[in-house]
Amino acid sequence: MMADDELPGTPAGSSATRTPLEGDPALLDPAAAAVLVRDDATGAAGALDVSARAIRREHLRQLLRSPAFLTGMAIFLWWVVCAVFGRVIAPYDPVTGSLTQFNVPPSSTHWFGTDSLGRDVFSRVIVGARDILIIAPLATLLGTVVGTSLGLIQGYFRGVLDNVVGRIVDAVLALPFVIIAFLFVVAVGPSTITLILVIGLVFALIIARTVRTAVLQERELDYVAAARLRNESNAHIMFVEILPNVFAPIMVEFTVRLGYAIFAIATLSFLGFGIQPPTPDWGADIAASYQYLAAGYWWETLFPALAIASLIVAVNLIGDSIEAVVIQ
Amino acid sequence: MTIDASPQVNAPPGQALVVDAAHVDVTYTVRGTDRLAVRDISFQIGRQESFGLVGESGSGKTTMALAITRYLARNGRVSSGSITVNGQDVASLGKDALRSLRARTVSMVYQEPGRALNPTIRIGRQVAEVYEIAGLSKADAAGRAEQALRRVQISDPGRVIRSYPHQLSGGMLQRVVIAMALASEPALLILDEPTTALDATVEAEILDLVASLREEFHTGVLFISHNLAVIAKMCDRVGVMYAGELVEEGGAREVFEQPRHPYTVGLIRCIPRRGQRKDHGRLDTIPGFLPSPGQVPTGCVFAQRCGLAKERCFTEAPPMYEVSGTRYSRCHYHELAPTLPRATPADVQLPEPDRAAAPVITLREVSKTFAARGEQVHALTGVDLDLRLGETVGLVGESGSGKTTLARVLLGLTAPDQGSTLELEGKKLAPTAPQRNRDQLRAMQIVFQNPDSALNRRHSVRYQIGRALTKLAGLHGKQEEEALLDVVHSVRMEERHLDLRPAQLSGGLKQRVAIARAYAGNPQVLVCDEPTSALDVSVQAAILNLLAELQGREHVTYLFISHDLGVVRYLSDRIVVLYLGRIMEYGDAETVFSGPHHPYTEALLSAVPSLDGALRERIALTGEIPSPAHPPSGCVFHTRCPRRLPSGICESTEPPLAEAEPGHFMRCHIPLADLRALQHVSNE
């Protein structure tokens, strides 16, 4: 029956030509006009209050009720604490090893055992959070800022520029990210700045694509036409009028990319092009120890690997929760 | 006066009821809080009867329709009362019985036909499927599908069967949906705003179709609409809903001619009709606004906004009073309803526009051709138009006639073709807005149809109006602040609204912000592109009053685009009728409306249902508006023209836009005298 097809997705009554709107607040009757303010002040159980503050509060409330978000946040904050206070928390010096205690399996003295150079794995895992948690957010931030600007320009101006950038993005994305980063690092030489630049710039291209799509929808709205009719500059229209309206997808993109950035840094470190030894780093430590797996020294590889996995999972849990709340 | 506590029994006795709703409450649970959306509604629909529910948005009309088919959202439920459909209590139906009810007894048609059909399946398949579910074989079902399409007056069912939904017009799709809805020969057909998304000419056809099918199928109809005139035309009886309650019920003509509830009285007064014009007086409005959903006032739901409310109204909820045998009103003082005092004084002093003055805007030979998929789409062809200071020019025509393109070209949002000339006070205007100087931009502004799109939802009211003052009027600091308050007060808003964002404002307030923004730079010309079509009638009245008042004070010229001819007539001094990007007729509003008309204008006017009951002879337009990519030869209207000349001149030669009588231009081969005779226009 036709009605069966239609109903679930179609709450009848709204359309482009006639949007359901409430009545007009009193022009003559101050008592009735006060209803609007009253709704605003009390929040009327949340549904009627649509001020920006109330929406943010409601989003936060939903996030704090989400087990995924709380779990992700707990893990993430643990690693942030490690990154900041790692040297204080770590029971041993993560760089200088013991000359006698090498390849010791996990025990009460060395919770995660020691590696082939006699360094405490637990201490290295804790201190290893630092560089990755500096580089990954910086790279993602760079990518988001550049990518957002690029996406705004593409979506707003369209035309030749949009096409050229679009094809460059296609070309870059056709190659595996690790290979691009690898080539770049080989050419320029590994350093923190290099890592931030290469990850940030590649991400910028990907983020630009998301932003562009959102901007294409926004630019057709009448407020953009109204801005043109009052002689606003293109920069103003892009960054002051449109940008705030595409902020939600940008935020989601940021958290998703942060997860990928952590993954990318760990991979590059593993390959030897990321964070350089002897600085404690999870990827580099796995690279240094995986050859001993066959000898049964599993702890030297397992714990750094779990650290990487937990951080990525945490970031993704946070990102997914934010996406579910912000983009409904 | 008797108090009637039992459900009203209005259907003729001895006739089975299709719907019997008794004291129905519907509650939605929103985040743990129960909200009463519909309260104590009782009505009945007899077999073959057509019952209308009318009311503004948020009044609970659709909720009621969903309750009848038990299609309420998961958080909604009928919390009290009972609904019986065709003798079955809907609440007690099991899964199978409910499915059978929805499949065989009740069908629904909604506002957006495009969303009721699956875009990836051909029409023929979708219609046939309904018959297959009813148990027919594939081959039989396909045959029945074609018949069904013929029955909804689709002239070329063969083509439609092979089409996908996106290849058909909205009117055609709505016919298909109706065909599917009637496939099971249901006892009850629920139509929820079935024509709101359609053009007036198409609406008229669909309404005629529904009326004739109702006779043929002996179906009971529940017709839901915000449009009083449509309800008046389509329904035997009508129920007026307000804030979840049925406030008045009775025969459709009686209710609209002699309303007995202050809300109905107010609602009818909000609508410009009987040729009412802005210089005759302001429209009346309904003060205040709808109580927020779930708010249950102690007294009458309408008391807060009612000019007749007495102490009792605030303390004691009125029952449904029986006014006469078939009339009910939920008002303690229903006999006083017609004496409802005006909420807005009628007296108005509007200056006459100076008809001899030099035009503010001159358009000459304005054309616009879009290139789409290798085709040349002629959106505008050779438009000549003058706009004079302080006048309102109404722009009417079906969708696709070029109204909005003309507005965008004028504003410089769309560049016209080479050879088009636009002048502002005799000075040539650059084709696009960025090439125009600040004075020229300031001189022309627009109020868009949809304030949700026109206002930036991330910025405060203060920012949006203030920015216009800065950029257009060049004001800063203290001067800007003063001007801001000035313009905000002139649209009857208050300072406390300034720091709100659009989502916190009602539809009417949003449109006021848009008007304030447009007025910020003291424009000379304001384009109003359907400024009230997204609003409820009571809000529309206030906005129209405001536009008329501001115009009188500021001497602004309006180019007013609307599909609502009543609204256009109320506000306009002159009318321009567009068809396929050409001006078909223009002249003084009164001349154009009183006739003789161009045959296209005649058809447009006759398509609009009227609340006054004075039914015009319907001039049905056959066929759909042709594609502007391939305009017909000769007169572009000849393919649909009911008055086409037999000589064949209409097919071969395009008539010029000629002055048929002083100040009245028409693009038609038929002489004015003949049109006058054909249209029975008295020769004044």
C-alpha cells in the first residue's frame, strides 16, 4: 500500500513551499510576546530552546551520557597525562638501559619487561606518548586550517580552480599515503617539522574535499545572495558568513583525521622515517623489537602496539560520538 | 444553549460512519515529558462525506490524521478516547488487521508526491504493485495500473508508465499517487495538504479530480489543509483546529460565512479577499501566538489571543457548545464571535503613487538564456518594464514562468543576456551586483521567500541588520546603533530580539528581520519574492500590513512576486503576468483583475478557489507548461489556450504586447472586445 511506503520517512506537512512555523509573537500584546522569552529562559524541557548556548549544552549532555565517548575520553586523557608527566610517572629512565637486565619478561619490578638494551618497556611506552601527541594534533590542525580554506575557496568560486585542485587531490589520493609521506621524508630528511608538514598537507587535500561539498550547499542559500547584495568581499562571505555554517563537518573531520595522523606517525616511525631513536616512540620501538618475537620476547612488541591501538581507538570513539551528536 | 458532552452525531442517520473519533487525546513523550498535542477531539465522517480539518501549522491536523491510521511516531500515542474506522476500533487492531486496514480501508495522500514514490522504480511498476498486493497476477495488475492512470485523467498513460518519478511534473506525480491511493477502493481517503506544493492551475485540476473521483468511488474523505478556500471548495463539513483542539465544526459554507468562534472569525479576517486592497484598510490580525506544544492552559486555549475573552475564559475551559443542529463551537460566548473587535485598526493613509513620475527602474529587452545540458533554456525573453516611485508591481505566473529570474536579473544576482538594458533612474546598471557601486546596490534590495535560507543561522539579529547598515548606509558606531534601533522598531521588533539568532525566532519574526535588513540601506526598490508564502495566514496578514505601511512611509517601489492572487491584488498597483519568460499582460491591478483578461490570466484567476463562494466558471488549462528550452511556435500560450483562434494565427505568429486599452497591455491576437464578450465582462 502506498501509505506503507511513505510514512516512516515522511512526517507529512512540511515542504519547500510551506514550512511549518509557529505563530507570530505578539506585536500588540506584550504578555503573549513574553512567551518567547519564557521558553528561552526555562528551556521548556529543551525542545523549544534553540539558543546556541542551549544547543551546545544539550550536545555536551548527550556526549557525557555516551559510554563510547566516556571510554574514549578516559583512554585519551590517560595518554595526555603520560605525554605531559611521562618522565615523572615512569619508574625507570626510558633511555638508559640496565646493562644486566635485558630481555627480562614482565614481572613485578618491570611490569612490561625490558627490551634488548635493558630499558624498561613500561617506562618507554609511557614516555613514548609525548612526541606522537605533539605531532599528530599539530599536523591535523595544520591540515584542518589549510584544508578548510582550500575547501571554502573551491566550493565558493568553483570553476577552473576547483577543477585543478580537484584533480590534484585525485592524483595524491591515488597513491597510498604512507608512500607519499615516505618519499617526502626521504627527500627532506626526517624531523618533527617534516612530519607535521607532510601529514598536514596531505590531510588538507582530503579535508578540503569535505568542506567543499558542504560549501556547495551553503553558497546556494539566500543569505549568501543577501551578502553579495550589500557588497561584501568574497573573503568576508567565505570566512564570516559561510564558515560558521560548515563548522560541524569540519569538527568531525578533525577528530577522524587525528586518528589517521597517529596511525601515520606510528607507521613512519616503524619504517624509520618518523621519530628518531633513542627518543622513546611506539612505532620505532616495535621496529626495534619485532625481530625478537621469534625468540619469544613478545612483550617488547606487544605493549607499544597496544599503546598505538588504544590511542587510535580512543580518538575514533571520541570522533564517532561527536559526529553522532553534532550531525543528526 | 445546550452543553453537548457526547460526541456529535452529524452524519445523516442510518448511514455507516467511516471515521468516528471520540474525545481523542494524543500525547507525545519528549525526553520523558508528556506533551498533549491533540485534546478532546471528536468528529465523524460519514460514508461518501468529505470532512475538512483546517488550521494553522502546529494545530494538530496531521497528528490527528496519523492517529487515525495508527501511524503516530514512536513517541506518540492516543492517550485517551477512541477512534473507529469503518466500524473497527483502531487501537485494538492486531498486526494483521492493522495492515489490512491500511491496505484496504484507508489511503493517504501527502503534500510531496515526489517523496511518496520510489525514485528508482518506473511508475507503471509502482502502481501495478498495489494491485499485486491485492492479489492480482502480474499481467492483470499491469493492465489495471494503466486503467487506474487513465481514471486520474492522465492523457498518455503509456508514456507515464514507462517514466521514472523525476521525469514527471509535480501535478502528474500527485495524480499517480492518487491513482495508487484509490487502487484499493478505500472507504476513507486522507488527503494531507495534497496541493500545497503545486501551482494554482495544477491545484485546481487536482481538486477537480479528487471531487469527481469521490463521486465515482463513494469514498469518505478527510481533507487537511491550511488553506481555507481549498477546504471551502472541497468539503461538506469542516472542523477548525487551534492548538490541538477542535474549536468549531459545521457545514463548510456556514462556518466560513458565519463563523461562530473568535479564532475562525480572526482567521478569515486575515485573508485579503473580495478584491480588498491596501488603500481600503489594513488586514486584521490575530495578536499573540500559538501556545507552545504541550502547554495546557486552564481556560480556553484561545483566550490569550481573543479580543472577546472575559474572566471566565481564563478559568473555565469551554465545552463544545451546540450552536445549532449541525454547528458546534468551543466558545463560552459563541453568539458574540462575529462582534470580535479588530486587533489592528483598519484606518490607513497611504499616499497614491505618482503615476506620471519618471520610472525608477527601466528594463528594456531583458532576456536571460541559461545553457543546460546543451540546450538553450529561455527563462526570460524581451521583457520591457518600468517601475515607478512608490508603486507596487505584482508579478504573477506559474512556476517556471520566469518571475524569480526577472527578480535576480534586476538585482544583479544573475547576469542578463547581451543586449538587455537595465536602468536605475536613467543610469545604466552593470549586469552583475559586484560591478555595481554602493549606491546602486543600496537602491535595490530583496526580501526572500524563505527566511530560514535568507538569514544566516549562525549570526545574531544585531549582526545581520548591523552589517547591512555598515555596508549599505556606511554607518558605524553610535550612528549605526541608533539606526539599528530605528529600523528594528519600524518592523515592530524590540531590542531584546537583537541578540537572538534566527532559530530562536518564529517565522513571522524571522521575516521581519529580513525586511529590516532589506530596509537598512533605505532602498528605492524592494523585490519581495513570495515573502509570505512560508507563513501562516495570521502571520501573513501582519507582514503584509507591515510592508504596506513601510512603503507608504518610505516611498519604496515594490516588485512583489507571489502565487497567491489575493495577496497580489491586495498589495499591487499594477500587475505583470508572465508566461514562459514573456509578459503576457500588464496594466493597473484593478483593470487586470476585473477584465477583460488575457486568456492566460483568465485561467489563472479561475483556478484560485475563493472563500466567497462566488465560483467563477473554471477555465481549465489543458496540458503542462511547455519547456522553456523548446517554447511553442507563434503565441507561446497557444498549446494550452482555451480561446485559441481557429484561423491558425496563434500557432504561426507571436502576437506583440499591444496596448489593448489605455494603460492595459496584452499579448493576444483576440481583440479586446471579443475577449470582453467571451468573458462576460460588463462593459463599464
